[in-house]
Amino acid sequence: MDDTLDQALPLIAADRAQVSESLGVLAVQAAALAERFWPGPLTLLLLQVFATAAAAVILFRIQRDRGLAPWKACGLTLVFLLCRRTHSAVAGTFYPECLQAPLTLAMVWLWRDGRWPLWLAVLLLLMTKED
């Protein structure tokens, strides 16, 4: 028996019409789920913005926890937000790599405190690699 028939096939499509072109008409339940949860372009762009904001907040918290003065922590966080790499991640097309900064900073923060969600952040970070 061929094991490849039992494996799921990931599908990347822009909308239900593109799925229908490739696979035919969706079942009623699948169509309802797709309609409710399909991420549109705005959803993905907002996710990038929220990920960058989360990275900035976590970076600020790490600096403050290490005893850095508030104005210095704000300054370094501002440098992070205004650097070209951060700006490019927010201004361009959605890439899963935009989640790497907040997840990496979350790993550092959780590691220092010895919290168990560290491993969840590690797993999620590994899932952001596109290659």
C-alpha cells in the first residue's frame, strides 16, 4: 500500500475560487470554515504589525528587567522599531519570518525566568523557517 495517499497535502490558495479550480466544489462544512477563517491580505498585514509591536514590548520588558533606565530602554526599543530590517518586515509582503523577532525575544525572556512556555516559543520559532 502506498503511504503517500494517507498523508495530508498542504494547500496554499488566495481564495475559495482558487481552491475550487484545483479541487472542485468544497463541501458545505469546509466552505463555511474557509469563509469564516480564511486570512485575507489585511489579516496578514495586521499580523505583521502586531508581531513587531509584540517584539518591541518584549524587548522593552527584557531591558527593564535587567535594570536599564526607562529612557534608555525606550531609546533602544525605538532603534529596533526604526531599523531598516524591522521596517521592511512590516512594510512588505507577509512572510512567516516576521514572527521570528517576537518569538526569539520571548525565548530570551522566558529562558531567563525559567518558564515552561519557553519550549512552545522554540517550537513556534522553528516553524517560521520558510526553507
